[in-house]
Amino acid sequence: MTRRQRQIVRLRARGLTIAEICDRYYLSENTVKHHLHAAFRALGLGTLRHRARLGRACYLLGRYDGRRESGSR
């Protein structure tokens, strides 16, 4: 996974929208979506079903509560 892909995945995990990520890095929406898709594939989360399972597991483990971290944009 590339550095940019990791950055974008982290921002999405913090709750930023695709539009907010585009503004932050001066990227097009298609570019951000491509980075997310490639990152998920690299993590073995190629399907929406895999991503949903990961999201549910993180929620149940208390690692994500649906809010942004304090201090993030």
C-alpha cells in the first residue's frame, strides 16, 4: 500500500468525507475513490461485504464510534 493510500484510508476512518479528503490533498473525487479501492484490495477487503464486516467488528470492539477524533479537520 502506498503512503497516499494509507493517508486517505486513515482520514476516511476518522470520518472525513471523500469531498473533504479531495479538498485537503487537492485531488479529484475519482482519484480519492481509486486510492481507497486500491488500499482495500491490498488489505484483502475487496468487496463491500468484507468492508462491512470490518466496520462491524471495529464498532463492536469499541475502536470506532462514528465520530471524528478530536482535533481532526
